[in-house]
Amino acid sequence: MRLSDAQVRDFERDGYLFMPNAFSPEEVRVLADEVPGLFAQDRPEVVREKGSGAPRTAFFVQTWNPAFALLARHPRLLDPVAQLLGSDKLYMHQFKLNAKAAFDGAVWQWHQDYATWHNDDDMPTPRAMNIALSLAEVNEFNGPLMFIPGSHREGRLEAGHDTTTTSYPLWTIDNPTITRLVERGGLVAPKGPAGSMLMFHGNLVHASGSNLSPWSRWVVYLSLNRCDNAIRRHKRPNWIAHRDVTPIVPAPDDCLMAYARERRAAE
Amino acid sequence: MRLSDAQVRDFERDGYLFMPNAFSPEEVRVLADEVPGLFAQDRPEVVREKGSGAPRTAFFVQTWNPAFALLARHPRLLDPVAQLLGSDKLYMHQFKLNAKAAFDGAVWQWHQDYATWHNDDDMPTPRAMNIALSLAEVNEFNGPLMFIPGSHREGRLEAGHDTTTTSYPLWTIDNPTITRLVERGGLVAPKGPAGSMLMFHGNLVHASGSNLSPWSRWVVYLSLNRCDNAIRRHKRPNWIAHRDVTPIVPAPDDCLMAYARERRAAE
């Protein structure tokens, strides 16, 4: 899959691209069937919400689940990022599954991902990219990502280290700056069925609200980085900011369905 | 103003009615101009969010602000409630202004208002009604009310007294019940410009999410009760559950603009 010139222009202007139905319902099911078992595990890579103890994020899942290991090498996720970053040599900087659990999913404050990659991990430039795959419908009720279009063109903004508001520390942006950016760019919250893909610039300012609905909003995030832009500080654990900078070898496009067939044959 | 037969049927089926642009931008401005000054006051009737200290609710405002005193007698709010409750003799059970402040507005958990009116105030029957007027645009980003259509037909549901999640105690409904009701009725979140009116049954199950946007979502709520349905327990302060059961005498329909003209003339 290759992004069209119009998609590249949209990305450069807005800082994100939304691609509904990039993965089939059958492919999504292969992954979604694994999710309750993943979140049920009691291990450091599974971060929980303050108070409720509901799952918030499962990190590094590509190393402890074979279906997600394939997803971390999936060409439909790798190719558009390689195109926009201008390099086929990409490694996985971070891989996570966010739960935004039904009833208990809490907010993520306004932030840029590159702020964390720079401040915590000493990533030299923002030549890294997030691409997300939703494993459940994203709608107005279950805490969709909110973007300020065009905010990536501001570069890296001043940020404060918020370690108290939620159960995961984040470099967050102050309210007057958000107000100024929203006055210019507005707000958007892309919504769509499970299997939709969303890519966004490391400097795009984003947040997400609480989820009071009975619908969990599971999204897998790949943070892909150019191999020539590897991080230079290993302050955060390897399962949060990965240290293996070997270029990812893409899997075949039908890898998830092939995996499902093999599993059924083995049963 | 009189509700049409179709509106009455919609209300009976869904438990709510949304009426965009019921008040003009000029009328809204008369009220909205007062709001920052109201929330700035340090008095018991102004409840604040945990942590941030941002305003959450200003109670009993009709007794300490002349513009809101007129709103509490406004025929556009009183008439449709009188029609649905089948009585012209109504008194104000509660009057409040919810801030859902920009950046800091926190959630209201799933609840029925009549649960509180019954459990705390010993209101004999649910023959009371909420009618809300928005003093700011309500959109998908600033924490709109979420309703489960038809849930009012369940009657009063089991509820637990939540005194910890937010800064205001509430009788809230458990997650399995919400899941069951949403499977049948779905979710809606009416949105519209400032000046829109929203009325909903005392047994309609509702909640609202956080507000991370730079737009405060100010809404005035009148909880009107039939005078023959007055509460029988005075456990909560008078400024939360009012004790004056004198029937409200409606003001003229143009009272807000007349008030604004008088103010300008006096300046």
C-alpha cells in the first residue's frame, strides 16, 4: 500500500491521516480475541488505572504474544510510515495496546509524543511516527483521540512533567498554549469501525477523554523510528523505550489470517 | 409555547426532548455575562472540582443573582414542564449552574436524578422534571450529557451512594445494569448551540464525561416539582434541596431583554 499525493499533502497540513477499514473484521478478530487474556496478566508491562485497577496499557506485547508479534511487522502499518519518514530502515521504539476500558478508562492529558521521546529518551529528531490500529469501534462515547490539526507545525512545545494526574507519567502542555492552538486549528476526533488505522506526527498535540460507556476502546500503537534516529538515553525500561534498533523485516500482508489458519489446524 | 403531540410522544418513548435555539443569543448573553462573577465567589453554594479547584456547580443562584432569578421564572422553561407534569402548580426543587469547566471539568457518573430525590429528600413520586438551558455551545469535545434513551421506563433502579469518585455525592448505577440498558436503548448525546433547551425525565439514566477542551460547557438546570409532590425529608441543605413550595409565578417571556434594557438605562 502506498499513500497518494493527496494523502501526503493532507498529512503535511493536518499532521494525521485516518484510514477506516484498513484491516478486515476477520483480521481484527484474530487480535481482539487475545486482548482479555493479555490484560488479565499480572506483569510490569500491564499498567492499570489508579483507583479502579482497570487495565490502561499493555506494553511490549509483540514480545509476549505471537499474533501481536506479527502485527508489529505488518506491511500495512510499516509501509505508510516508511514512505512518510523516507526510509525503509525502521525499528520499533514503542509498541503498546491501550485499553481505554469500558466505564473506567481515564483521560490522557494534552501532549506531544516527541516531547517524551526527546526529554526522556534523547531521540535526536522527530523522524519517528505513530501508527494506530483500532481493535474496537471508536465512537463519540468511548474516549476517541482528539487532535489539534496543524499543531505539529509548531515543533516541540514547552511541556511540564505530569506524574500525578493519571497512572502514567506524561510531558503535558499548558492550558493557554492549548487554547491558542485550538483557536487556530480547531479540534477533531476521528471515529470509525474496528480495523481503522490512524497515523499521526510525533509533534501533533493530542489527548483523549474518559470512557464512561460500556464499550472498551482498544487501540494498538506502533511508534516506529528511523534506525539512524535511535534514542541515546536508556532511562526508561526497555519494555517502554525499546533498545533493539535492528531494522524490522516486514511479514507477508496475509500473515494474520495465515496465523489463524495454522492455529485452527493445530487444534 | 406548547409541546406538539409528536414531541410528547417522543418524550414518552425516549425520556428526553432537545430544543435547539430556544433562547436567542442576546438572551443567552445576559446570563453568560454573569457566569464568571458567579463562579469566582467563595461561598458554600459554589462546589469545586477535587484537585484543580475549578468550579463544578453553583447552587441556588436564583436567590443571589437577579438575572438568574428571572430565568427561574421563565415561561419558556416552566410551560413545557407544566404540560408534561400535568400541573401549573410547580415549585423549584433545585436550581443550579454546572460549569463543566474548560480543561478541568470532571465526569458525572451514571445516575437517575429521582434516585437522589427519593433516597435523600423523600420525594413521593417522580412527578418532577429537569429542564436545562445551555449558556455555551455543547459539542462532542466539552463533555455533553449522555442519555440512555428509554431508560426512564425502567422506573427507579438500584443505586449505590458514591461519595468518593467526584466532588459531589451521587446515587450511581452499577456497570452490568448500564450495559444491559445500553444494549437495548443505545446512547445519545444531544449537541447544539448556546440557548438550546433539554428536558429529561427524573428516571432517565444519564452521565457526562470529562471536558479536556478549551471550551467551558455552562448549563443551567431547573428541577421543577409539582407542589403536591413536595419532599418530606430535609436532610440536604436548603440551597441543594429547596424547602419553599410556593407555586412559581411565571415572568413575562421577554423578561431577560427587559432586564438588560433596564440595566443599560441605569448605567
